[in-house]
Amino acid sequence: MIYLDNAATTWPKPEQVYQAMDNFMRNYGANPGRAGHQMANQAGKIIFTTRKLVARLFNAASIQEIIFTANATEALNLAIKGYLKPGEHLITTSLAHNSILRPVKELEKRGVEVSIIEADRQGQIQAEKIKNAIRKNTKLVVMAHASNVTGTLLPIKEVGQLVADSEVKLLVDAAQTAGVYQIDVQKLGIDMLAFTGHKGLFGPQGTGGLYLKEGIELEPLIQGGTGSYSEDLNQPKLRPDLYESGTPNTVGIVGLKAGIEFVLAEGVDKIKEHDNDLVMYLQDQLKQIPEVTLYGAADLKQQVPLVAFNLGFENSGEIGYVLDKAFNIAVRTGLHCAPLVHKSLGTLEQGIIRVSPSCFNTKEEIEEFITAINEIAGEI
């Protein structure tokens, strides 16, 4: 299998991720924070160390600003639903994933006002449009760092500067950029950042978290056991316990730790350079096929390393099926849980074929993919 669906989930993982998870389950698979014995203490120590690594990766001011969740979707729900109240206003964009749009629409039913800034036909958003949408009751701007459909990078730094020193907070969905781009939450003016572990951080599925700037308080999604202040029937107020009820996915966090260590050892910029080289070659080759329509920014400096395209007027799902069954190549097709992006691009009916390499893909695999697309194009 030539696997080119890394924007959904990276595969394979670095070998040390598999080894770390196996070692934990065999030797330290106890419940962290729920007992005083050495196995539980070791499990708790691993979670603490991973929290430090995440804080380092994003340049958070303290480890208490890192909240672990099951994925970026849970982190976004915690931030959006936990921060806004009826009568308040939020701004998002048409490039948002349903992990943003669905909780936003749910809050709209409860009296939260919503503005959705439309992307242009190139799938880009101008910071000026967000500035013009700010009202007196605006409390939150929530944006993807990059579109999961076209890879287009959004103007996070510019928006961070727009809302700096105001009551408006900036929440960023970094599902497509964590581990792929250098993210400094302090320099970018980010107040909250949702991330997932199973993509660019090379961790397992079921891992993720929320960077939550000190001083911002959210209503927790759930309450329950935390292993702390067990004599108190009320949820403890200290971080991260306030937001982390229940037994954590410790083995997943162990894998996330190993994945982040791999990213830091290899270097974010080195990984991005490798992926960009493959994407640049792929784009150049696809441009030579008359039936191909490319979407997103032409400049790789304006997007994450993925390629979004269609082949003639063929349904993207049909092309993906042929690639899988006839050529043993895995890509993502369809609407990618982001319908408003497709409305902007005019691809709501056709969908889009998305190709996303990782540092484990090779130029030879991209060449095989191009050969397959040429063969398919010759048949339509």
C-alpha cells in the first residue's frame, strides 16, 4: 500500500511509538494518580513529562496551560462551549472543519451569535474581513490554522495582532499544522489552541489536547474522578484536573510522547522541507495532465504540504476507489468534513481528491501515484 492520507492520520508511525506503547502496557499499565504504588507513579510521571513536551513544542508559559483530551474535536468543543454564553458573538470562517462548525451551530441554537467569514474562490481568508466582523459583544474568533481540504494557511498572526489587548480571544484549530509548522502561541497571540496527536505529531489515535492560556476560564465538559481532592464532591478548580475527569488514555499519551520526541529530534522544519519537496514535485507533474484541476494556494509558503485536485468532472470518490482497488494507493476523497470549503470552491457535488505525504513517503511513491493518475485520465 502506498499511503498518501497523512492529513487524516499519519501512517506508519515511527518505530519508537510502537515500542513505547508496548513497553508501557507490558510493564507500567496502571492508572495514574489513583494509587501510590510504583506502577501508578510511573504512569503519572509519563503524563507529566508529555505535558512538558507539549508545552515546549508550542512555547506555552507553563505546563498547567496544557489540557489533554481524546482529540482535537473534544478540545474545540471544550473551548467553544466552555467559553461562550448566550448573547455573545463569535467569528469563524468557511474554511473551518465540522469540528468547529457543528459546536458553533449548536451554540447558535442556544443564543450565541455567529458570523462566518467566506473564503474567496482561491480558498483564502483576509484578516481585514475578520476585523470588520468584530462587534461590541464579540468574545471569540475561532479559526483553523490551515484548511484540511486545500491546505491553505490562514492569517493567524495577523488576527492575533487584531485582537491583542482586547476582550476577544483567539482559538486556533491546529489539527493540520501541529508537528508540521513551528507554532509559538505567545508570538502568534493565540489564546487557545486545539491539537490532535495522530497526525503531524505521529502519536496514536485518541490523543490530543488544548493549550489554554493562563487566566482564561472554561466551563468543563464533564465532571468526575480526577485522583485529587477526592473528599470534595465538587469538581476541583486547579488545572489540569478541572478539565481532565476520568481515567486518561495513558498508553495513547505514551505514544504521543514518543511521537513528539521524534518530531523534535528530526526537526519540524526538516520534516516540512521533505514533505514540501514531494508536494512541489507532485504539483508540477499534475499540472502537465490536462484533465487535472488544482485547488489551494500556488505558493507552498501559503499552505501545508498537501495537494487537492480533481480529475475532469469525475466524482472524487470514484477516483479514490480506483486508486485503492487497482493501484493499491490510499488517498482521501469527498467533502473532508468541511462542506463550506466546498461551497466556496464549487466542489460540493464532486468533492476533492486530497493527497498528503509524510516524512516516510518517497519520491518513487509519488511517481507511482502520477503514473496511476495518468492511466486513469487516459480512460475518462
